[in-house]
Amino acid sequence: MPKIGTFDGAGFWKNAYAHQRGKLLKKVNVPEDQIIALVNKKYSELPAPLKYDIETSCINKNDLK
């Protein structure tokens, strides 16, 4: 069984600008009105299911530049 690739969501969130965070949230299919509310929150304040989706989405940092 292949290993699930994980994305360092907390590390990315800490060093990312709001527009990069928005791109990440769009990639995991968060509605636009929720993106506006979530980009300025700390990573630890995000809902647990959203953090799980971010970390297991197989997104690469190069996709978000």
C-alpha cells in the first residue's frame, strides 16, 4: 500500500501571505465566502477537518506560488 504524502500545512501557513493561503484553500474546495474569513486566522484556529484536507491533499508548494 503506498504511503500517503502529507503537506506541511502549519509551516506553509506560517510563512505564506494571504493570497497564497487563499490559493491553498481554493485547492481544497473551500467556498469563497469562507476563504475570506479563514485567510487571516492562525493555522491552529482552523477546523480540524479542513486541516486534515490540507495535509492529505497531495498539494505541492510549487502549485501555490
